[in-house]
Amino acid sequence: MKRNRIILIVILVILCAAYIVLRLKRPEEQQKAVFELNLKQINTIEVFDMADTLKMAKIKGVWRLTDPVNWNVDTLRIASLFKDVLSAKYPKTPMGEGKESLKRFKITDAEALHLVVGDEKNTVHVLFSNMGNPYDYFRYAGSDKVYQIKSKVMTAYSADLQQWRSPIIVMYAEDELESIEVTHKKNTYTLTRKKYDWYFKDAKNDFKIPLANLAIMKVVNILANMDTYVFVDGGDKETLDKFKTPDCVVTVQLTDKTSHELSFAYMDDKQYLMMVDKDPLVLFMVSTDTVLRFMRHADVFRTDGY
């Protein structure tokens, strides 16, 4: 009886050992990078579909849109693209293959979102489709093999310009400001900075602004961070005509001897259109409060305190 028990225990140990060995040696599906590029050296990205095209380039360490506008890229969106898509891996087993698979997965050239990414040596062109599932499908340009990526790409990273453009329009630190000239319908005045002090001057007044003056604080703060998520195509003649006689023009002179002009045209009680450096291609919608910070009279700059 004892011998039979020993035999059963030995058989059980052998079976357990065999199970463990087989699990360790079982083939696991290999994974591969979707974009086999040097992530640190990626310097061009193109996103397009049949309706829109966006081109981006890394210039002096900063990602900028180069087409259809020249503008900084939203830093959060580009970081998310690198994390969710450009560094993603996928199982090498295709989900489908052939022309019928391209139709079934809606990943033909005309239906897909195209992402063309390049580093210093190579370029990779990948097409993505969304079937309403948790994950998207993709294929490489020129191939009819369809794979799956564990990310949402087509809807999350579309070629919509609004999603990629940085919302920041103006960002000047106070120590970058040398002077601010403001012209509006009731006055023209200049604010000049000398170290930590600001001075006000117009046709009738010339004085030092108190340190705790709220009006100058509001002007400096809005120039340090003026942003918007509403961009307007400047190609409309009726819209551009508003800037023939703008309601307010702000010329900012910086310590590096460059200057920038901000022009504001009234839209309604809540918002104004803004043009930067007389560039009519893209206009920006800003709040009325933003513009009213500049359209002030001399007395509000005399007040000491809040």
C-alpha cells in the first residue's frame, strides 16, 4: 500500500513538472513596434485623410505645424501621440489579409486615417481604421495585411487642425516687455517698463504707475498667457474688412528689439476677433474681457491698490 502511494506521488510530481515545462516553453505571440523608428530622432509627422492634411516638424526642439498653418503644436497632444501610438507594439499575426479584408476592416486608402512619420533615416506610412471597437486596426502603406493596435488612433488623432494647434497665442514674460502702445477709439497711450516700474504716457498724462495698480497687472498677466481654442479662417472678405478700422491695436515692444502687433475687431458683446502681426490667414476669437484690459483711460492706471 505504501509502495503504491509512493508511485502515485512520483507520477503526480512528474506530471506537474511536465506541465510547468510545457507552459514555459509554449510559443508566445511575438510583438513588434508599429513604428520601427528612433523615437528620439523623429522629426516629421504628417496626418491626413481624404478631407484634410496636417504636416508637423520638430524645429529647434519644438514641434510646429508647418501646413496648413505655421503654429506651435499642442504639447499635450503630441506627447499623447508618442505614448499611445508611436511607441505602441502589436501582435504580428494578421487579423485579415487581401483586398476583401481591406474593405471589411474599412482600411482602404480612401477610408483610413494616414500617419506618415519620419526620423533622421527612415519614414513609416501607416493607415488606421476605427470599427467602433475598443481598439483600432491598421496596415502599412502598400500592404493588404491588417493588424490590430491596442489604441484608439483614427478618432483620437484625426487631421482636424483644431485638435493639434496650440491654444497659446501670446506668451511674454514681464521681463521680456519693454513697452506696450495701445490705440483705441478714445485714446492712444504707451506703457513703458523700467526694471520693476511701469510708466503711463498719453497726450495729456505722464506718470509712474503705482506698484499695486490692478490695471497694469491685468495687462501684464494677459500678455503672459493669452490663449484660445477658437480659430477663424481669415479668408472671408467681410471678416477682414473689420480690421480696416480695428477697435483696438496693441503694439508690444520686447527687450530683444522685436515688436508684435495685436489688432482687435468687435464681433459681439462677448467676443472680439484678433489678428496677430497683420497676418490675415488665421484669426483668433478672444473674450471681451481680454480686450477691455487695454481699452482703459489714464485714471485707472493712477489708482494705488485693488
